[in-house]
Amino acid sequence: MLPALMFAGGCKFAPQPAQRTLEPQIIPEQYSSVSNQLKTLSLPNQWWHVFKSPELNKLVETAFTNNLDMAVAAARLRQAHERVIISGAAGSFQLSGSGGASLEKSGNTRGDIRVENTRESYSTGLNAAYEVDIWGRISSSERASELVYEATEQQLNATALTISGSIARSWLQLKSVMQEMTLVRGQITTSRQALELLKVRQRAALSAAVDVYQQESQVAALERLLPPLEELHDDLNHQLKFLLGIPASCSLPVDLKCEPLPVVKKLPECGMPADLIVNRPDIQTAWLNLQAQEWTVVSRKAERLPALTLSGSLSFEDQEISDVLKSWYANLAAGLIGPVLDGGRRAAQVRLAEAQSDENFVYYTESVLQAIREVEQALSRDRNRRNYLNAIDNEISYNQKTLEESFNRYRKGLMEYLNVLTALAAKQGAERRQHSAHTQLILNRIDLYQALAGRLVLGGAKHE
């Protein structure tokens, strides 16, 4: 009988999990905001390298090693790996050993004589058990754990991608504030030079006192811009240190230089929207979690069917420890156990697993739509922000001409200084807006790079 049951154990009748697909309208054939006339560049796996900044490269490398979210994601990956081993162990041959020793004493009294008997006993044995996975309950559960591990691995990459984007944004914003502070200080210097010129003209009775007061007011208005910028600089500095996993009192691993912001011209190659499903780690995470849950449904259904267990034991026992292996007996058995009444618990577990699978499918669909939206939004913003930046460039050009003409007419006595001051303030305000617009353009480009990026090469990070 046992050989027949063991042969039957080699046959599995487990159903396959459901295969779900997205509706065709979810994934468009191409992005609506892509222009074929624009030159593009190929985006590397380590997308931040497009900026060619050793500072940024070092910061991202440090974050991959020290960031606390990366440490959490890596710990979860190790947990998922151990769960795979635990799930697989349920379908393995189980062998346990036992050993024991006993001492029995007995005695009785016959008249004045007391008789005592002592009996020693020694035993050892092996017990084996194996569940025949006829319905695929164990293999389905193991496959679900493997898919959860793969999903957790993709989540580690998604975390790394998110952190790289956060580092790049904080780095750029910090560099932008440093550059803006330099810009404002330059404007203050220019305004003070104009103030000194007015004071000279006032002493020569060529300018009125009100002109001096107006220029002093302009200098004060520029000076009040510095404290908020310095505060923002400190906040971004602390934020960057937090992302790097270092205390706020420590120094950054690199000395950030006050230099012009990077210039972005070519758009990255966007490919097709369908490419996101393969490339984006967050989408892959959602998909693998869905597949894992589908296998869990198969496992829950198999739990409602009888389970076949094979067991055996080999025992040795004797009164002398030296002869314990000479006396033995063996036992082989097969058992079939199945649910009869469970109050509907197993059926409810199946429905619960199916509902969780429906939820995961919604999350998967949402992640695809979100990814496409992020790319479309970044492409649209890139076009609009470039147009906005071009308009500011034109505005500054006209402001410069207005300022020069106003100053010439003022020197000839044909115009009041208020017109010069207005033109100067307009030009300086446009320069600050130009700097802000350039920063926003690059920040949006970071969003686009991150939205298109795929699996990262984490290098030698200790969390890998």
C-alpha cells in the first residue's frame, strides 16, 4: 500500500493561479507630450550620472550605504529570504532523533527482610515524516514566498530609486540657494554702487534727497532677501544630511561648491509607455505581489482537501547501554487527514485570499497609471517651463535696454530717478525669476529621469 501511496505522491493535481491582464486602454501606444523633433540622450542605469557631477555621485553613493530607509528595505529582503526557506521546509523530508534513559526502583518487605530491585533502561530512535503534496498546497505556498522575495528585492530597488531622486533634488536645491545668494549679493553690490553715485550727485546738487532715499530703500529690500535664503540653506543642508544617514552636527562627505547650475538640453529617450512595466521597480513590485497572492489563493484552496502524510520510526531499547542497538523495532504508517467541519473557516480563507488578490490587482493597475502620469506630467512641464524660461530671457533683455535708456535720460535731466530705480528693480527681479525658473526646470528633469529609470546598479552598497 505504501509504495502505491508514494507513487501517488509524485503526481500533483494543483490548479494554476489566475492570470490577469490590464485593459488595453490602460497603456497608450506612445506618450502624448513627446516631440519627434527633439534630440534625445540615452539614460544610464545610474541616471544621476547625466549631470556629470562628482559631488552628486558621491552623495548618492553615501546614501546607498548609510540611508536608514535603505537599511530597512535590506532587512525586509533578508526576512523575505528566510521566509522562502521556511516555506520550502514544509515540503521537505522531516527527520528527528530521540534518546532517553530511565531508572526504576521497587522494593517490598517480607518479615524483617526488605528487598529492593533496580532496573535501568536506555532507548534511542529516529522519527521520519513527509507530507505528500498531492494538491500543491506546499509548493504553492513556497512559490508565493519566492515571489514575495522577488517583490521585496524590487522594492529595495524602488527605495534606492526614490532615495537617489531625493538626494538629487536636495543637492540641486542647495546649490540653487547658494547660487541665488550669490546673485542677490551681486545685486546688492550693484545697488550700493548706484547709491554711492547718487550721494555724489546729491552733494553736487545734481540729485534730490528723495532719489537717495529711494535707492537706500531698494538696497534694504534686497538685503532682506538674504536671511530667508540663509535659513533655507541650513534647512536643505540638514535635510541632505538626514537622507545621508549622518547627524546634523557632522559635515557633508563633499564640499559643495557655489557654481552655475547644470545645463539640461536634450530630453532622455522615453521609449514606449509599455516599457515602464518592465523597467520600473515599483510596477514590478506590484506585479510580483499580485502573482504571489494568486499562488496564495491556490494554496488556500488546497488546504480544503485531504492531506496525505507518510511517517516512520525506528527505535532501539535495552537495559544495557552497550546493547541498546541490538534490540530494535520499526514502524511505517500512512495517514489521510481532511477537514469535515470547521465552521466555514477554510472557505472564508479562500475568499479572503481572493479579495486580497483583487486588491493587489488594483494596486498594480494604479502603479501603471501613476507611472505613465508621472512621465506625461514631466514631459508637459518640461515644455512649459522651457517656454517660461525663454520668456524671462526676453524680459531681461528688454529690462536691460530699458535700464540703459532710463539712466541716459536721467543723466541728461530728462527723467526722474524713480524711472531708473523701477527699471533696475524690474531687471533684478527678472534675474531672480530666471534663476528660479532654471532651478524648477532641472528639478522637473530629475522627476522625468526618475520616472523613466529602471533597476539601479547599487554597486558595493552594504545593504545589497
